[in-house]
Amino acid sequence: MRQFKWIDWNLQKIGNHGLAAADVEAAFIRVLSLQERRDGSLRCSPHARRPAIWIIWRYDREDDDVPDIFFDDTSDAPIFVITAY
């Protein structure tokens, strides 16, 4: 089960776009597209949601904790949503 890290800052950002934490968490059930951005964050869009939303996020981990993506070390890291719209 995915863990999310919610703080006032990111809750306010998604709220400004009419979304709640439950909307964003539900969107992770089926991801239609996933793109890595230049700054290292990830952008995804959920499958079969109309209207579609985009979620900008990254794994929340300690600076010295660099995951090995080939062995899926990111599975325990919480998801920190930067924004969603």
C-alpha cells in the first residue's frame, strides 16, 4: 500500500485546484502515463479519470538515501505530492 506525505503546503496547493488528498491518492490506483521531469520529479495522469488530472510528485526520502530503481528500492518511500491539477 502506498504511503503519502501530506503537509499543509501541498494540501493547500492541490486545494487551490479543487482537489483533496483522497482525489490524488485514488489517482495512483491506475496510472495512465508517467514522465520524469528535468528536476527529477515525476508527472503522472490516472487512467479513466474524467476530467483528467496531472500529479507532480517525488519520492520522499532522506538526502543520503538514494534508491536503486533497478531493484525497486523506492517501494517503501512515501510519495510527496508537489501539486496536482
